[in-house]
Amino acid sequence: MTNDNFALVTGASSGIGYEYARQLADKGYPLIIVSNEQAIMDCATRLSEQYGQVVHGLIRDLGTPDAARELYDYCHRQGWEVEVLINNAGVYHDKDILDDSEAFTRLILNLHMNTPAMLCYLFGQDMTACHKGYILNMCSITANIAGQRLGTYGSTKAFLASFTRALHVELKQKGVRVTAVHPGAVDTGLYHIPAWLMRIGRMLGVVVSPEYLARRGLRAMFHGRSKITVPFVYSKILLLLIALAPTCLLRLIRRLGWF
């Protein structure tokens, strides 16, 4: 399979984003891969050599207010028509809201809300004009968790989840499929968990690999699903337990210093 139109993947220099890019290249898509890390250029070379696709690596800071417009305008000037948009770039942390720096707070707000929403808006215009396109937004099961130390992270993912659901409904009849992927724990090295504990988590199915998550996410997107949660069973159990937990219990956990 070959495709004349591009797949654009943000945050593609490692982990989940790289897996999205790799699997899309394997499906025949030429790529535009974006990251704020220099490593994105090596990734572009490696993917191009491995899959024989055109791969453009772009170093961009997507945490700035005008990042989406600048990226869109650049692609437009190059004549790159984007058929698949994967909004994967993000940062994970568990920290008290007021303990974050002002710069980091601004970064996470832009990276998780402003930039992906505006990329959907800008590239979505082109997709609806062609009556064909696919958008995947990386959300999180924390979008449903109003808990301490995840206040900023979970809230920004909640915005993206709500935005994606609305966009899915609005664009379905215009030929554009929009999907939200809500991962639980993924073995990407972001959680600072000991390797042996991560291995146990993967054996039990509580933790999934980036390759597995990307495969499930792309399958859901190409089938036009509005949302997918991975891993499904363990994530649903966790969300149910948290939903049943009263705020006084969260305060108790806080006082005891458990989280």
C-alpha cells in the first residue's frame, strides 16, 4: 500500500509517538514527524530507510502559543497534504499544582490543549474539504480522575477528551474520523518505576507496550471509533474505584502521605 498524502505525528522521537510513526510508515504513509528533540532527525532517517517512505523530521517546540499555526503554515508552504493527524506530544508528571513553575504550567496547558486543538482545527479544515481524513488525540484515563498531584495533567487531558468527542460527532458526516485514545500505564520509562515492577505489570496486563497501544489506537481510528481505553479491564476497574472514593478519603490519603 502506498499513499500520496502524509501522516503527521507529534512527539514522535521516542515511545508511543515513534510507534505510531513506524506503524503508519508500515501501512504505506509518507510521514511528517515532529519533536522538540534533535533525535527526531535520526528517527526520520531510520524510518525512511526501513520502510522506503518519504519521512520529514521537524524540530519544533509545540508548547508555544503559536506552534500549531506555524506548523500548519510550514506544511502548507511545502505542499504536504495531511490525511492522518496524530496529536501525541505531551508531558507527564504527578506534582502539586502550585509546586509547578509558571513556565511548566504554561507549557502543559499549551501542549495538551491549545496546540492539539488548533492542529485539529487547521488540518481539519483541509480534511473536510477533501471529505477524508483521520485524527487521533492522545488523552488519558486520568481525564476521569480529579485527584491530587494529577490536577493539571488530568484536567488538560479532560479538555482534550471532551474536545475530541465533540469533534468526532461534528466531523463524522464530513468524512473525517476522530478518535480519542485513553491509555493507562504504558512502558515508556516516564513513570520512574523499577524495571522489575514494570515487567510484572506487563506480565499481568496492567502495563502495555507502546507497540501494542499504537496498534490498538490506529485500528480504532481507521475503524472510526470515537474512543478507546487501553488496557480496558484494568483501567475500568481503576476508574470505578476512584469514582467510588469520597473526597474525604483522598484527603486522608494526602495526610498519610501515601500520594
